[in-house]
Amino acid sequence: MKKEASVRILGARGSIPVGGEAFRRYGGATTCVMVRLAGQIIVLDAGTGLLSLPDYLKKDEKQVSLLLSHPHADHLLGLPLCSLMIQPDFCLDVYGAQRGGLDAEKQVQRFMSPPLWPMKPEDLPAKVTFHDLPHKMELGDVVVETMEGVHPGGVSLFRLTGDGHRVVFATDCTLTDGLLPKLRAFAEDCDLLLCDGQYSEAEWSKRSTFGHSTWTAAARLGKDCGAKQVRIIHHDPFRTDRQLQEVAEAIAASYSNCSFAYEGEEVLL
């Protein structure tokens, strides 16, 4: 019997968290996604969306695996302030690739260190264990595979497979001509593709080196790889609900299975 399979969007915003009436629909928390697959709870990135993770865990769920795509601040901001980090019986296994000559533990230590932050990771009451991220590994019955994306400083793209379901997470990635054939094969026939689409085509000429992509390119990738569902993530922090909704309607007209991810959304696989 298959176990629950779902993806919960805890944060879909890029670069910085935002708040206010203009951002209520799609949310202001930065990138964080919770995946329930084959009996495992796997969190992708630790943006400020991580602060809402306790709301979606059952009382007896005390172990979570966290996969870090890269250590830029907007993808780590939730880690030091998540209430789970002060629970001594909570266990967090953190996986990340080496970046800038630092392993995942040293990346987080640099982020959480005086005078920029008063507590180091080792000062947290929760049990936090760091691991190197291999190209392929198993978390219980979930197979995790990675490929390198195109982003300043590097980024890991993830493919999670379990119980006949497949989720692909491609945030903070420029969809270059050189990368696209590999990424299409990596994401082929997935149940859900989560893909960076921060910019419009009009904005692209001035932002093509920022390490992100356009929502049109993200939607096209979803169609070309045969993804059953596509959610565009990493929304520009200054893009309002009204602006995103106008674009969402245009995107849906051409790509019916594609929409903009919104904070709190649950996608069933």
C-alpha cells in the first residue's frame, strides 16, 4: 500500500522575504518546500518558509531530512529561528554539497556566527547532523539524485523518487542552452516540477547573469519534459499578487498544468 505522497509549499518567494496586503495570496516567505514521500519527510531549502514547518508535522514526527540547494542567505534564513531548533528531541539531518571550499556544516556555521548571529548551530538544543551531499543516495525508500545547475557559486538540483512518484526541484537556476537537454532528461515524466521562474521575458536582458530564469522558460521546460504538474517558484520579491495572477492566467492558457506556487499550497502526487 502506497504511503501519503504530497508536496507542501512553505515558501515560494525569492531573494528576500516580504509582507503586506499586496503579497497575501502568493506569500512572502522565501524558498522552502516540504515533501512527504514513501514514509519520509524531506525539506528542500531552509528559507523563511521553514518557520511554518511545525504546523504541518504530527506530534510524533521528530526527524526531518533537509536538502540544501545552495547556501545563499534567502535559502538559510529560516534555520536559526525555526521553533523546532529549540526542541531537544527533534533531529534534523542536513545535506549539502561543498560550496566555496566549505562543506554544509561550515557553510551554516559561517551563516550563524557572531557578530552576525548570536548562536552557532552547535548551540541549538535540537540534534542537527550535517552530511555531504552525494550525487545519489537513499533516504529510507526515497532515492535522491542531484545534478548541478547554473547559478553564481553553484546550485544543486534535486530529483526525489519513491513509491512510483517523482519530484524535481530546480530553484535558482538559469536554463541555459547547454543545461536544458540534461535537465529535460533529469525531469522527464516527473509528477511535479518545481522550477525557478523569477523574471519576465522583458526583464531578462538586464538579469540574465543573476542565476535565475523566466517563467516562460520554466513553463516550457515542464511541457518539454512531460511533467504532470509544474509549479513556478522563487517569485521576485517585488512582484505583487495582482501582477502574478495576471501572468498566471496567461501562462495557464498555453500550459494548462502550470501555475505559480503559493505559500501553503499542497500538491498531491
